[in-house]
Amino acid sequence: MSDEAPTSAPTVTVTTWSPVTATLVVAALQGIVFLAFFLWKRGKDQRANSYELFEPRQFTRSHRSPPPFDGRGCFGWFTAAYAVSQEDCLNFAGLDAYMFLRFLRLGTRMAFVGTCMSLVLLPLYATGEATGLETEQFNLLTMARLEQASMRLWVPTVLWWIFILIILKELWQEWQAYGEHRYRYLAKGDVDTPPEYRYAVRVENVPPTLRSTPQLRSYFERLFPNQVRDVSVCMYTKALDKLIAERQKNIEALEKAVAFTNAKPDKPAPKTSTSMVPCCGPKVEAIPYHRSEIARLNDEIDTAREAVLSEASAQVATDTDVPEEAVEYPNDNASNEQEVELVAKDYDNLGTNVVVEGGTDDVAEATADNGSASSTGYVTFTSLKAKQAAVQCEISGKKDRVDVFAASEPNGVIWDNVTTPLTQQRVVEMVMAAFWMVGVLFWAVPVAFVTALANLNGLLKSVGLPEQDPNSAWYGIVSGLLPVIFLQILMIVLYLCIVACAKMIIKKKSMPEVDTYALFWHQLFQFANLWLILFGGSAISELDTLLNNPDELVRSIAAALPAQSVFFVNYIILASFGAFGLELSMLPTYGVKLLLSMIQPEASKTQRQLDDEQVPPSVIWGRIIPPMIFIWLVSIVYMTIVPMMSVFALVFFSGAYIVWKHQCLHVYASEFEGGGTVTWQTVFVFLLASLYMAELIWVGYMGLKEAPAQAACGFIPFGFTILTHMLINRNIRKPLESLSLEVAALVDQEDGEMTVESASYLIDNQLYGQPSLKTVNEERGAMPYRRSMRDMEYKSSTHAPAHPDNDGEEYDFGDDV
């Protein structure tokens, strides 16, 4: 027999698809496709000088935008955005966007520090000797590799101290920078904001005896002599608003009918139904019908407006008969008994008012139809000093009477909600707060199920189904990508519900208030996601084990932190590699425009539709910031536990900074400027809350690792965090809530005070006059088919009596049709 060596079996290479690998590959391919579309479409639009998709700011903010299509080459947009200085960024984008970008820079620095520390922690964990399910695949380089009570745990403890101190120092410096810009904003305002806005306040809980413009003016004139410029009391105009909305609907329908006739002259004239039910009733020609409806509604609107103004005049006449001692003036010479009697009378009046305004729907409807005055008004002063004194001082000295707040920008006011009593708002808001808190308990069900998909085999095992190959590509995609996508869909639905609640249930009076409310609750649910993902998913995936052996609960909690890190890494990967290209490409916007253009060619569009396409989109802070703060929270929690998390966080924050800097400078234009109230002051609260949670989790995890000394040391940086928080609130944050009287007086000396106009009581002349009561620039007829066929500046008619023979026919469409 020959001594032949045995033939070895051929080696089969098996590709391992972990959830992180699968998510990274899919997100990278998605990002490459979107980025390629962005570069191709941007180059095409640049050659055609087309600004609609990537440079819409040029239509409305060209005076404060960089040159369009700045930069050359594939990455010219990147270098151009990076080269814009911080000062230019502030001047171009405004303080809100500027502080948002500074937050992203702060996140980049924080992640960079964590990445540097990972160079020490990764070798330390790689040489650990602990084993278990929580140390497999991606988790080979986590703190779970260190054995219980290991002396090596002192290394992450020291690094955690350094990390926390660096973050606190960065937060302090950010507040100092914000303080300078915030004071400048309070003193000078924004360049695109009407100057009167800086001097305006909103007055709530106006008592019945002051609910007329002359009486409210007299009240504030007595407090601030020769310092009151404009005063307006908001009226209930529900019936009038309904007529105006109906007229606007007919105006737009007329414009569409004219556009259709011009685009398709060979087609029959468009017809419309005269019935209240669409597609029912007799059909008539659309153009004559809508023109006659507009003329009819113009007459009804004029009558309804006159009724409201007449009611206001009647209230003024009634107020003039009120005894002087009953008017809500500060009475310096009254005796103590007279003051007590007046206070009691004021509270009686206020209580009656609350019942009337917060009563049944029939009462509210009657109030709206009658055009009575509400408990809300606006006052514009002639100086910043008077405005700041009104905001900071106790005006009446009585609870829920004449409360003064800084006014929102006029274009951010929700006029449909402005007459809602503040007391009613507060009660409803407390009820909804209880609803959202209870909702968190039910929110745990979908979130726990979604995150359980990240451990698909554990879920299958708990329900008695056979396990699948964890190395297969489909398993990696299902367990890595789908949970993140499902969670993001849930959060989008939740955000829309929160916004609807703020607008339609609580009836917030301005869009900044709606945005702040949405950001607050959206962020709280993001925080809830952390705890539900950490313990909910692991509890479901190991439900069978925990039921059979309850002692495994502590081990399950200790394993949950490193084990669930895979889900958070996938979340960050999708938010960076997958989302950057999507944001730059504006593909959803392009897709919608492309689809609409296929359905409705440009010739069939009205001038109004063409104008709307040139309006740049607005950044909705309540939607985009909470997911970013969530990534901030996750990266801090896992900085020492899973060091690789800092690397992915660095990619996200650095990439998000460049992408959003480009978008804020070239694409988005905020409808109103808040002076960083939302994008820094509110954000800072959640950044500190994230830091507190991360420190407590770190202490708890060290306790589970049987390292009591290291856990005790974790309370020291926690104390530093509390101390820094208190110093920031005391020395920086509180003084920035409003402009000091000293600075306001200096600004008044530098800029000069506004003048008191004798006709300022006219609604048409008031910045905060209700739009439904104004006749200046009132839209009483349709716009022309194309503006080039008429005057380049479309001028609507004013009050109906000025054009008795031309109601609803400001433009004769005979030549267009």
C-alpha cells in the first residue's frame, strides 16, 4: 500500500451577515444612489439656472443667501458650505438655524472626544475574558468583555470623569456664545422681521371692563404715559372667517377654471356643481358661477365685517358709561377698603368671563357670531424700555388678570386660535399632558415589539417557532433594518398627532408655541424609547427564560445595555448614511413635483400655484431635532460601555453639520425667527436631561458589574453636572429670558423711539390687527392667469364701497379665456 496523504475536504467560505453589516451595506447603497441623483440634478439645474429644487431661497431670501450653486465639482457644495464663516452663517440663516448648527458642532466635538477615548477602551475590551451571548459579533468590543469586579473597570471610570468634565465645559462655552447673540437679537431683532415686532406684547386675561381698544389703550397709557403706539383687542370673528374661507375657495376654483380654459382652449368650458355635496346636483359653467359667488360673498363679508366693527363700537360706547371707579385702573389714592372692593369686583367679572368663554359650544358659537371682544389683545409700545417693563413687571397684581407676554412674529400667529382664553388653554393642556403620560404606557407595546425584531431568534423562540440562521443576509436585514424603519414610522405618526393636538385641541396661539410643544413631547417619547428599547426588547426576547428562572432578571438587565447597542448603531447608521443623501437630494419634493407636473402641466397651473412652488420650505424644529438629541443621548450612554458608538456618532454629527449647513443656507427659510429659544434654550434642557440619565445608567451598570467603588465615583461627575446646571441657570440663562431695562434704554437711545400715530387705533394700520377685519390688501377677486399679462405687481381692491361696480372682477378674464 502506498502511503498517500489523505485528501482534505475543500474549504467553504461562509459570508457572515450581522445586523450591523446588513444595515451598513443597505444604507450605504441608498446614500450613494441619493447622492448621485443630487450631483446630477444639481449640475443640470445649475446649467439651466433653475432654483426651484436646490436654491429656493433665491426667490425670497436672495439678500441673505450665499451665491446660488456655490462651489464647483462633485464636492464643491461640501467645500462651499464648510467655508462659510460662523458670522456669515448667522447673518444668512438667522439665530434659530445658527444655534441648531452649533448644536451639531457640539455633538461633533463630543463624539470626537469619545472616539479618541475609544482608542484606549477598544484594546482594553478586546483582551477581556468574559463570555456570553452579550459578547458575540459586534459586542466583542464592549465593556461586557470585562469580568465582574475587574480592576480594569477603573480605566473607563477615569475616562468617564474626563468626558463629563469636557462636556460641561463645552456647554458653558456654548451658553456664553449664545448669550451674546441672544442679547443682540433682543435688542435689534431679525433683519426680515418688521421693526414694530420688537415693541409688541400679547395681553391675556383682559377683564370685561377693558375689552375695547380705547379702554385697553387708556389702561396702558396710564401705566406707560406717551409710550403706547398701537392697541388692538381680538374679536370673535368665527362667522366672518367662515365666509372669507368660502370666498377663498371660490377664488382658487375660478383661477383653476381659467387656467384650464387657457391651457386647453379646444376643450369644453369647465363646469362645477352647485350642490353642497360634491359631484351631485346640476352642473353649470364654472367661471361665471364662481365669479357670481365671489361677488355675493364679498357683499356678505362686508356686511359681517361691519357688524363686528359695529359691535366693537357699541362696546366702546357702553364702556364710556362705566363709572370711573369700576374701570381697571391702578388706584393710587383709593383706601384699603375701596381696593379690596375693586379686587372682589374684578374677580367676579373675571369669573363670569371664564364661564362665558369656556362654556358650551352653543355659547361659543353665539359669541363668535355676535362679534364680541375676547380676553386677548396686542399692545405695541414706542420703546423697548416700556415693552420690557410690561413683560417683566407684575401689571395688575392679581392672579389671571392682564398677563403680558412678548408677542410672536405676526406671520407666526394662528389667528383662528387667538381668541381662545388662556385659562381654558392651560386646563386643556394639563388634561392633554396627563393623556400623553398615560400614552407612554401603551406606547411600550409597539416599541417593545419593534425592538424585539432586533433579536429575531429570541422572539421566535419565545413563541415556539424554529430559529433561523443568524448569519444569513435576510436575517441581518430583518433584524437590523426593519426595527429602525418601523420605529421611525411610529415616531412620525406620533409627531403628527402631537402637532394636531397643539393646534386643534389646546389651540396654541402661534406656530412657535406649537413647535415648542411638539418638540417637548416628541423628545419625551424619544427618551421613553431608550428605556423601552433597553429593557422592553430584551424582556420579550428572553421572556421564556425569565418566566422559568426569575433570578436571571439581574443578568438580563446587565446584558441589555451592550446587547441592545446593535439596535442603536443601526439607528445611527440609517440616520447618517441613509439620510444624508436623501436630505441633499430633496428627492421626496422632486418626486411630488414630478408627479404633479405629469398630472397637471405648467400651462394648466394657476399663477398662485406657480408662486407657491417658489416658496422655500421651512425647517420644522419639533420634527428634526428630537431624533438628533436621541442620538446624543445614546452616544453619551454608550461612550464607555460600547466605544464604537462614538465613532458612528462622530460620522452622524459631522455629516449632519455639513448637510444641514448647506440646506439652511441654500434651501430652507424659516417662516419666523425665535431667537434660539427652541433651538438652544429648549435643546439645552434635553441635553442636560440626557447627561443626567447617562450618568445614572453608568452608575447602575457599574453596580451590576459588582464594582461598588467605581459606581460611587460616578456620583462625583453627577454632582459637577448639577453644579454647572445651577450656575448656567443663575448667571446666564435667567438674565437672557428678556432684555434688561438698562440695555433696552441704551438701545432706545441709539435707535430712537417709535412715534405715536394718531390713527393707530385703525385696524388697517396695526401690525397685529386681525386679518379678517382688515380691508387693506384684501383679496376680493382672482389673480390673473399669468402675471406677465397684467401688472407685475398684483393689487387687490380695498373696501367694497370703493369699487361698487367691480366686486369679484378685479381682472377681466375676457382676453385670457
